[in-house]
Amino acid sequence: MRDGEWRLLEGVPGWDGNRTWDGFICFSWRGREGQRVLVTVNYASNQGQCYVRQPFDELRGSSVRYAIG
């Protein structure tokens, strides 16, 4: 993940009144060969939930597989 394009993404509340979304940082990285990595980290001391706004127009209408690890 050294060469490529890094982009900060917007995390938003999972539902109205849920303030735990504010503990996340979300970003993507796109490599030179076109592979894309989405990283979401909860840096708060508590569990939380958020949605990530994905501005990837080229993925619209496509199936996307996420690996959680």
C-alpha cells in the first residue's frame, strides 16, 4: 500500500441519535493495478456503528465483496 491513491471517506451515523459513528476514521486506497482497499477503524474505547459513504462511481451497480479482518 505504498504506491497509489489515498482518499479520506465520510463516515455517517448508522441511525438518528447514534453518536458512536464519530469514533471512526474511514479511508480508501487504490493501487496502480486498480485494486481498491477500504479501511474503517473504530478508534473509540467503545463499540460503535457507522455507514461509510462510498464515492466510487465506477462501482455503482456492481457487486462488491468485503473482507472483515
